[in-house]
Amino acid sequence: MGVDQSTPASSRAGRNLPAAIAVGVGLGAVILGSLFWQKVLFTFVVLAAVLVAVDELVRVFRTSGATLARIPLFAGTTAMLISAYFGGPLALLVAMALTVLATIFWRMPGGSVGFVRDVTTGVFLIGYVPLLAGFAILLVQPEADGPQRVVTFFLVVVASDVGGYVAGVLFGKHPMAPTISPKKSWEGFAGSTLACIGAGIGSVIWLLDGDWWVGAIVGAVAVLTATVGDLAESMIKRDLGIKDMSNLLPGHGGVMDRLDSLLATAPAVWLLLHLLV
């Protein structure tokens, strides 16, 4: 979910900011509505987004020569996320294992040529998208405060995104990872850190009735995972020679372009809140 933490000149040539904001607000409204009306609906909102992201990756991985079958990936993704909601972490793990096996078996009739490449790419996709997304589903499980945990998760990632963008536009001068994402700056990362820790503290205190230091830890870890998630997706796109995963979301690119930081952050936030709150 990363936004380029760029200098003023480069930001003016970047995304369509009004469209990006409008899409972001709309997606946020859908997520909040599902959480606080019937939280099981949140599972299906996530599932819809993840299935689109999986489809985007299937298509872009084909540019590298890998052939992936949608049927086992879509069926496995659905099973993994629904299992996470109704069965918890163990059910998610078992569903993932079965999805990996289904991906291997489905590829076998295609012969040995490219078998390792195709299966390896499929297993990578399974671990990268539906498995990590499953932890967002696990966040909503607790009866007492599941929706609040999910809101905390989204707030820290959005704060990292917005804080990095604002600080990068105003102060960005020193590239953070020029060979991966040239527009990201250390100044933007500092803005992400401050905003993310602030959001973590506020969310844990006001939404979860927890200690401020727990929120500070959540925010500090989240800014690291969000940044790694954003850079990791940038590396995938650079390797494949593409700018965006798709053009589905105006001002954002593809669904996967919005999920990158969220996917990487979900397991960390789930674990910290599970242990500390």
C-alpha cells in the first residue's frame, strides 16, 4: 500500500491524487461497513480483493514464462481465508498445505518441462498473498474486539503510507533504495515512522484499551513491515518490467499495488496484538 515518498518535483509527475483519495475513502467505507455490520462480511471483502490480486499476479507472472492454473489457486485462496475465519491459525495452515498440493497435482499433466518453475511460482504466490491475507482475517476473530483490531491494523499501515508521502514531498532529498524504488527517501521513512507510531499508540489506547507502549511497538514494527512489503512488490515489478500490476483502481494501479504493505504487516500486527493485548 506504499505511496512514493518523493521530492516535490517527482511527486507532481506521479499518481492522480484526487482519484487515489476517492478510491481510498471508498474502500475504507466498504471495510468499515463490513466490520461493524456483520464482521463475517469482512472475510468476503478481503476474499474478493485477494482473488483479484491473485489473478493480477497470475497474469504478470506469465510474462516471465511461468504458467499458473487459476482453478487450484482460486479454490485454495477461498478455502484458506474462510478456514482462517472459522477455524483459526491451524485451519489456515492446513488449507495452505492442501492448496500447495493441489497446485502441484494440477500441474503434473503438463509434463516435466517448466514444472519446477511453474510450481515454485505458484507456491510463492500462495505464501505471498492468501497466506499473509489470512492473518488479516485472524485479526477479526476475537469476539470482544475483533473489528477494533482490524481497524488498528489498517490505521497503522495508512499512517505509514500518508506520513511517508507527506514527509517525502516536503523534505525528501536522500534516496532510501534507489535501485528498487528511486522515489522513496529517508525523510519519507522518518515521516512514516512518526505517523505509524502515533497511530499505533492512539489506536491501542482508544480502540483496544491497551497500554501506550504496546501501541508504540505495534507502530514501530508496522512501519518496518509496511516498508519491506512495498519494496518487495517494487522488486517484483522491476524484475517483470512493469509499472503497475493493473490499472483497475484509478490513482492506485492494481489491487496488488494497494495490498503490498497490508499483506506484509498483517502477520506482525496479529502476533503483537495476540501476545500483548
